[in-house]
Amino acid sequence: MTTAVAATMPTVDPPVTVLGGDALAEIDRVLDTWSARRRAFRRQQVEAEDERQELMRHAEGLAGSVIRPSLQAVAARLKACGGDAKLVRRHRDPFYGLRLTLWMALDREVAVLDRPDLYPYLQLDLDVPNRVFTIWEGDMWERQGSSRATDPWTLADITTPVVTERAIAILRRAASHDVLA
């Protein structure tokens, strides 16, 4: 056999001999450790998913009992005073969490949704990984104002007065823009 052919031939490890034991028993220990780590990881995944589902149920409950009624009350009062408002709810799905947006108009109908450059609005987006609602708000009116993210609300922060006062503050700012500018 030439040296070039010998160099490409696989080498075979010599048999392992262990004094007083079975060397192959190490395979059992390796696989047992690996299996235990996989089981622990799966258990953590199930626990994390259970926590995520519980958070989403709690947020849905808050949306139904606090956020939505508060925004509906603001919308009803705004409509009674000659303005308009539309409450839009995006249901959660695998890609997006719950979102509630109140679009408001001071003296006309809200004709086009999803236009933060046209109408005052308050938007709450459920941020599941951070366990908060991110808050977006805008006070645009008559081509003046701003739109921005604000500090998030924890679920414990959300009460009827907090939601109502935030919507009123947005309307107050929108109404303060100089309509004759």
C-alpha cells in the first residue's frame, strides 16, 4: 500500500477498556443527561406558554371590563357634543397582540381610519413579552399636533379614570391647536 492511500484510510480507535466497569455505560449517562435537559426545557416552554395565555386572558378581561367601556364612554360623549369617534379593535393572532384604538374628531365624522396624521387617537397595544400595554397617542388636528409613543401601562395601571383622563388630555391638546394658523 502506498503512503498516499494509507493517509486517506480511516483510522480506527483502539477499543476502550475500563478497569472494573463497562465503558459503554457512559453512553447511558450521556443520553440520560441529555434527555433530562430536554424534558426540563419542554417543561419551561409549557410553563412560559401557560403564563403567556394567562396574561392574554387577563388583558382581554381588562379590555372588556375597563378599557373598552372607558373608550366607549368618551366616544359617546364626544358624539353627543358634535364630534365623532370610532373604536377599532384588532383581535390577537399569532403575530399580533390585542390592540384597541379610539379615533376621535372634534367637529366632523371620522371618515378614514388608521390615519394618525388626521385625527386625535389613543391606541393600546398588548406587548406580551414585556407584560404591558404600549401606548400610542396623537393630538393631530387641522394639520397641527404630534403623534408619539408614551410610557407603557402595566395591567395593574389600567383603570377607568386612567384611560378616560388620557383620552380627554389628547382631546384637550388637539383642541388647543390654532385652527386659523
